[in-house]
Amino acid sequence: MKKINIGIVGAAGYTGGELIRVLIHHPQAEIVFMHSQSNAGKKVYEVHTDLMGETDLHFTHEESPYDEIDVLFLCLGHGESKKFLESNPIPEKLRVIDLAQDHRLLNHGHPPQIHGKEVIYGLPELNREKIRHAKYIANPGCFATGIQLGILPLARAGLLGEVYSTGITGSTGAGQGLSPTTHFSWRANNIQAYKSLTHQHIKEIYRSLRQLQPSFPATPADEKPGGSCLNFVPWRGDFTRGIFTSTQLHCSLAQNTLNSMYEDFYRDHPFTMLSEEPMSLKQVVNTNKCAIQLEKVGSKLVIHSAIDNLLKGASGQAVQNMNLMFGLDEKMGLRLKANYF
């Protein structure tokens, strides 16, 4: 089988580096170029130093050979993907997977488009068949991935009312550029809530939940008192990678019924799994897995979900989407083991 030729824009950042680490060992992938404005001319392992001996490719900034690739990954900062596509016309035949948030949300009620074609929201557990036939993918946000996978089965059953979620993320979730709240001396022995009830991923979660539960509001602005809604408070944590979320709501179903519901929903999705034992972040870090645990106390249900923000929350999920788009085994190149110790 012919290999998939790949270009990566924004390859020097955290998600770009993680994408390289996965793709250089993917049996059907061939990286043709890695684009970086700030590191053009440098060897890849001079920036991603753990890749010494893994690749001799250099970062480039000159005109990229788009005609030579099959898929382009955009690993740019939020708001930069659309600017890049506007200033760098790409062939219509080229498939694009955007890891930024630029194409995730509806535009005046309509799906976003590239070259007049719909950009599909790339959460495989929700849109796998659409992804198989898509040319353009908007890769989900990391918090959005963890929260959605925790409650999609409930949305399909129409069981979402008022939902409360908290989640803690590692420092890599803020990107590679330093700021006061990403510097190690601030993060060490510290924790902070931020963007309470206003995090940018909330809107894309609403879009997905409404897809399965039409009674759910289209946006937070459409919430009604006493109706369905999502209240999300994210935290910055004292660790480098991973996201652990806990979501709470009222639910009258018994624990065994809920377990069966989740197992049925994710039966054919290889990376999302239900744990009947208390789970931890280390079980998923460095993997493309999402682990879910349900706890029922009286009429209240707590759903814990854990992912690696750079893999299932970004680059791993992007490769999962690529596999689906090109008719490959969904798990190809993603059989990764957690570093438990």
C-alpha cells in the first residue's frame, strides 16, 4: 500500500512534536516536510531533543510542496489556522486536519467550510462515519474531548440536565510559549482555577451534546433557568501532561444499567474504555486512551474521565482521524503504552 505523504505546519510546538513522534513510527506514514517559522533550517532533533537518532529531517519555512503530500496537519495557535489557509492557497485535493479551534464551531448556525466543503468535527466516538468520508477535519479540544467522552452516552439517552464539571490539566495544555502560569516555579506546589464557566471548549461541547440530545441548548447563551446546561471550571495543575475531569449530575438509573449503557456506546471504539475500579491519570498518559469511571451515590452520578492532553486530546486523535480518512486500521501507529512508574 502506498504510504500517506504528510506535511506539518507548526511542527516545533508541543502538539507538532507529539505528532512527529507518532508519525515517524507509523507504518503507513511518510513525513515530507515540517514547517516552522522560528526554527527554519534547524534539524528536528535540535528542537525536539528526544528525537535524536529518530529522524534527520529539518524544519523548513520556504514554500512548501503541497502537491507532494496527501494530508496537511495544522498545529498552529488558535486563530492562526484560518490566517494560514488564507495566505497559503492549498490544492483542493489536499486533506487538512486542523488541531486549533478555528474550525470547530458553527458559523451563524452553519458548519465551517474549507474550499466550500464542510469541516467535520473530528471526535471519532461521535462522528466516525463522517470522518471516514471527510476531506477536512477540526480536531477537538483537549478538555472538550475528556468531558464529552464522559457524558456522550447520557446525551444519547436524553439524560443530561444541569451538569457540573471540573477538570485539571498539566502545563503542556497551555502551549510551549512561557507565561507566568506555565513557568515551573509558578506551577510547582501550586494549583489554580481559571476561565471559570467561560472556557473556550464549552461551546464545542454544546454542539456535540445537541447532536445527540436535541433538547440541549445550542450554545451557553441559549440556556434557560432550570434547563439543561454545562457548568465547567478548569484548573491548572502541578504536572506536565494529562487531563482528569469529574462531572456530576442527577441520574435515576442504577449503576449496573449505566455501566451497560457505557459499554454498549463504546463497544466499537477501541480507545475509550470503562473502568470499574478507581482510575488514575497515569493509566492514560502517553497513550491515545480515554478511561472512564462511574460512581453512583443515591440519585447523584459522578463521571470521571482521563486522557493525555497531547495525544487523545490533540495529536493522537489527529492521527486516529487520519487513519479513518484513509481507510486504515483506526489503531495504526497508536498502540502506545502508559508510563505507569
